Amino acid sequence: MTAASYAWRRLDLDGLGFVRLEAHTDTVSAMGHEVCADGPDRWAVRFAVDLDDAWRHRRTTIEALDLAGTRAVQLTSDGEGTWTRDGRPDPALDGCTDVDIAGNPFTNAFVTRRVALEIGTETEVRAAFVEPPGLSVRPLVQRYRRLESDRWQYGDDEYGTFEFTTDADGVAVQYERLAERIS
């Protein structure tokens, strides 16, 4: 097993994020936390993501805590595009390949690690997009373009485009208008 940890300071609101990554011979696990203050709103999120050794999604559990209370959601996928939410089939997510936790710079690594893009090329993925702290889940078509070996452009039709840099492991370091890694 190999392990790594990462921490980010959010740029879009007051917040900190932390992720611990464990890679085993046939699975990858990421566990993380975020604590955020967005104007008068305060919230915390804890998540665990299980992937196969090719960084394909298997299961994500997310818990959020805010003034309204605690809520949780569990998403599972079979690797073939079929999803369940809290143990029940969710056809709205069918065809998604990844989970993207809104505002969390780490979840882009699910694509940058899995998809071996040549510089100057792009790919489109359909992600199960989770928005803390309410934990709404919906499909979101996302585009990734590799600009340089360590620089990417992310884009979608709702939030626009952002550039981010990655380390040698494909994990975000600087994410335009969103987050920066804490050394």
C-alpha cells in the first residue's frame, strides 16, 4: 500500500480541504474532509471514495453537517454506467463515469489519473455532480483538455472554464478561482 495526503485552501469561499489517498494493488481509496464558511453559512463535509485500480468509480459516501442538520448520500456504480443512490437504482445518473464533489479540487484526479490524454487533446465525461452542503446529486457533462503535461482546462456549460495545474500524480495543485494546495 502507498499513501499520500493533500490539503487545499479554498479561494471561492473561506474553507479548507483535506484528502488522504491510499492505493492498494487492486483498489484506490480517498477519504476527505472540508470545512467551509460561505457568507453566513457554515458547513462541513466528510467523504470516502472507493475506486478500482484503474481509477474507475465504485462507491462514494458523503456526509454533510450544517445548521439544518446532518445528511448523507451513498452512490455506487458498476463500472459499466449503472448507478444506485442510497441503495436504489438512479437512472438519472446512468452513463456517468465519475463522481465530482463540487468545489473539491481532488475529485478532478479521478479523470486526470484515469484518462491518458495527449497534450492538446480533450475528453468529455458525464459526472455524478454532488453539491455540498445539501448533497443534491445530478449528472453534469464535463470537458477536460490537457494543455501541458501538468496543466489542464476544465469546462462545463453551467460553471464555465477553469485552468488547473497538477503534480506528477495528477492531483490538483493550483485551481483557478477555486483552490490552492497548502505546502
